[in-house]
Amino acid sequence: MTLKRQLLVASLLMLFIPWAGLQFVLELDDALRQQAREQLREQAQRLAQAVGDELIGQTPVTADIPAIYVEPIDREINLDGYADDWPGFEEGEQFQTWQAAGQAPQPGEPMLQWQAASDGRHTYLLIRVSNRQPDRFNPASPQQPYDRLELWLEPSGSDVTQSALRHSWLIRTTQPGDVYGLTGKRADRADYRVHGFWPQTNKGWQLELRLPSPPEGSRLGFSARWSENDGITGVSTSLNPLPILVSRNRGLERKLQPRLNKGQSVRVLEPGGWLTARQNAPSREPSPEFDQLSPLQVVEQISLNALRALIQIYQPDPVAIRSDTTRVTLDALPPDGLVKHEDGSAWLMTKEPVFGGRQLVLEQSLDQLLTLSGSTLGSVIARSTLIIVGLTLVLLGYASWLSWRIARLQRAVSASIDEDGRITGTLPVSRAQDELGQLQRHFSQMVDRLHGYNRYLESFSRRLSHELKTPVAVVRSSLENLSHSESETERQQYIDRAASATDRLRQILNGMSEAARLEQSFDHADKEVFDLADVVAQATDAYQALDEQHRIRYTGPSSGCNMTGSPELMVQLLDKLVDNARDFAPVNGLIEVDLEHTPGELCLSVFNQGPPLPEAQATDIFGPFVSFRDGREEGHLGQGLLIVRLIADYHGARVDASNAVQGTIDGVRFRVIIPAANT
């Protein structure tokens, strides 16, 4: 896989950033919901306390108390006997607040249903009797059976045991149309305050009534009656006691309004589940019509809805509840958590008990939280996408630049070596400080070293040819002259010259093999810690004992100069340096061996009195076949200092040579800088 593809794969791995952003937003959404739930619970407790104080003195409507729920309306209802202008009619039959008494009757039996509403001045009743075609009243024959509605009203504060305080009306009809409540002991006096309309229907009969709104806490009941089998029968609401009228407490709702935050809804339920207060605080301004949105706003809205839907997928499943009913089964409400209304909106709900067994249900719309989470998720996705695109471009650009540098280095390396493997040039030195720059510098150094080694090999063969040329010529000329010599003395002279040249050839070959053997011996040499001062002092004494023509002395310490290595090799190194010094020192000349101990290093030096080194020497004095003896000494092949350098390299030391003055004596000093042993 190329470097570009590797970086492309690495860039694709950054796609995990949006996924991590989604997890972050989900955690944020969960934390916000937890915080909102705690705040909602605390707010519900405060509202429940306020509601309880407001409802002190009002009798709770429990489940065993019969009740008629009165819907609040802000308009008058047209008395035409039909439900087309009653609440919920536009939404469908299932959304109308039909109420019934007792258990559902058997199929085909007459059934009583009703709706009640109030505009503040009048109370409206829509009473429906199913499965019963009415018999109308015949004024000419009042004894004939007929269907009628009896209505009772018991004002608030009356004693339920005193039925005389009840107001009653009788409603009957002779034909479809307007009806009025009849009152009096003989029901012969019309009460025009109770006005209604009795139309003809297919499934039974229906009556729409209007009467003055009774005081709060009044009781109202009615009964549909007719003659059957020589008896009076019918269907009715609870008659003893009469159902209590339950409606929404507008005063309580007005007090709850300022206590709500945006996007909240509160309901107060009686113990029997009747809704007595409801208040909403819109969360935001109504959304503009779709036609009024610009294309950018349409895209923004669609994106926001998609993000909100994505977050809702990962939210816990909400509990479906009905919020538009006038009576709620309290046990069906969860204590708190997510709920979903009929329109699909999600809410955060909590329930708090109120004085008297009532319940306060406080809900917080999740629109704001979902909008915040969706906006955050959109921001995370948009920013991470831009970051990914930017980083991808940067990485691809960086990969291209890196590939170009590698290709250039490859071309330079290829150009420095020809097809025969010979070094033809050098690599340019890179100034870059990164790893690729270091690699190019290392390649450059390697090429330089290979180039130098090639030059060494070329010069080595030339030097070796030069060294061998003279003794071979001597042997050949001696053999030719030997064949032409006439006397024994001449033949012996030529034989001695040939033997001398042969010895010269042997010394050359021994010198060559000595360096090779020395390098091979490094593989088997064992390193140890030893005192170099002790070794050098003893060796120097031996040199002086064997050589009386020079003054050889040691001026360093007698001990305390430890190093790690081979003492035999160090003695061999010192032998070569002293031999070299004796070759150049005059008779009775000074040869001084010194050893210094500096922090971390040992400096072994050999000074010899004698001629100085050439000031501008072009060759390495420690290379093979290098000698400055000017032919004074036969048998020196220039291998001694090469062995010195090989032994020094083996011990990690470095060597140098320079002209020096010891007191008033001029000479040359060779130094070996050796790493000291850690003790």
C-alpha cells in the first residue's frame, strides 16, 4: 500500500469523529433531560403547594361521586338540537366529550349520553337517547304515553337530604322544534329560562337545552322517561345524589399561568380524574407557513427535523397518554418520565399529589431540548466534516510532498552508483531536520565512506604493486645475472641478493596477513577491566631493558587507570607505537610514555625525539603502506600504525599524531584517547 493510500485510510478513520459527536450529543441530551426532570419535579412541588392552598375548602370530587363535566366555551351554542357546534365535533366522534351513567347497556337497549358546556352565563346540555324512538305528547289526550325529560337542579350549599330545595323541570314535545322547561306541581307553567330544541333523529331522540349557569358546586341531574308495559321506565343520571357539576377553575388557571415556563403544560385532576384546571405556555412562536420559507430555511428546517428525529431514535420509548380528555385514569399515568401525546409530540412529565387527593400533572415540551440537541449535533457534524475534509487535504498534500522527497532521494541514490556498482558521485546534504533529512544525510555519509573505501582499495592495489615490484625485479635480475656469472663469488653474491628480495616479499606478505589476523582475533578476544597504568609501566620497563640506545621512560601514574578491553592488545598497540618511536628517535634520544586520567577518558601518549611530521601531509598516517622513513629502514611496510588504529577502534578509542615539544626537545607525539571504565 502506498503512502498516499495509507494516509487516505488514516483520513477515513477520522469518520469516527461524527460518531463520537453523536455519542457526545446523546449524553448531553440525556444530561439535559435529567436536569430538566429534576427542575420539573421541584417546580411541580411548588405548584402543588400553591394549588392546594387555592383549593382549600372545596370538596374533592372522588371517583364514587357522580359528576357531570361542563366544558368551558367562549361562544354561544346554537340551539338546533345537533352537535355540530359542540367542542370536538370537527375532530370526530371519538374526540367529543360524550358522558354516560353507569355501565354500558346491552346492545339494543336504550342508552343515555350527554355533553355539557358553559360560556359563563348559560349551561348547555346535549342529551342523546339511543335505541328509542320517542312518543310525542298529545295535548288532546294527555293520558297517552309519551317520552319526556325530567331535569333537577340542586344549588350549592343545600342539604342533599332535603329534596324540596331541588328545582325540577319537565320537558316534552308535541313535534320536532323548540321546547321549554315546565315547572310547577302540575308542570303547567313554562320556565322560559330553560329553553331547548328537540329534533327528530334516526337512532333515537336528542335534546339540546340551555339554562342559566348554576352556582359553583351545584348538582344537576336528568332522566329520560317513557311508559312501557303499563309502567314508567327510562334512563337517567344518578338521582340521589344528583351528579355534581365539575368544570375548570378559571381563577386557578389564571394563577397558574405566570408560574409556568415556556413550553410547559399543567393539569390539575380531581381524585376521580376530572380535569379542573389546565394551562399551557407556548414554547415558541408559531412556525411560519411553508410557502413563506426561503429555500435555505426549508433545507435548514428539514435538516433540523432529521437531526431531532435521529436523537429521538436513541431516546427511551415514551409512554403514550391522552392529554385532550376531560377525565383521566390516574393509575394509567406514569409517575414521571417521557410521554407522547396524540399528535406525536414528546413531553417530559411529572406527577405531584395535591391536598385533598388531587393530582397535579406538569409537563415540559421536549421541543427546546430536541432543538438544542439537534442544533448541537448539526454543529458537531458540520464542524467535524469540515475538519475531516481539511485534514484529508492536508494529509494528502503532506503525503505528496513526502513522496516527492523520497522519490528525489531515490533518484539521487541511483545516480550516485553506476550499473557496475562504482560510486560515481555524492549525495547532496539535506538541511531538513526530520527523519527523512537524517536518512538522506546518513545515505550521503554512507556513499562518502563507500567512495573512500573504493579509493582505499584502488590505492591499496597500487601500493601493493609498488611494494612488490622492487623485490620481484631484484629476484629476476639476480637469476638472470646468476646464469651469466663465471665465478663462485659472483654467483654467491646474486644468490644472496635473491634471498634478500625473497625475505622482503615474505615480510610484505606477513605484514598484510598480520593486519588481517588482528581483525580476525577481535572476534575471539575477551574484554575485561584492567589497570592500564600497571600494564604500560611494566611494558615500558621491558622496552628500556631491551633497548640501551634510547632513553625510554614512563611518566604516568602507577595505578588507578582502569579500562575495559584486552591487555594483550593494548600491549601490542604500545609495542607498535614504541617501535615507531625508536625508528625515528636518534641514538640516546628520548622516548617518553605518558598516561593521563581525565574524567571519563584515559590519554596514552608516546613522545619521541626526532624529525617532525610533514606539515602538509596528504595521506592518513594511520593508513596501510604509509611510511615517512624515506627508505632509511628496510622492511617497514607502513602497517604498524594501521594496527594501532585497528586496536584503538576495537576499544572505542581514537588516535592522532602531531608535532610536539617536550621541554626543549622537539619531536612527535602520538595519542590514544581511551574511554575509562566505570568503577
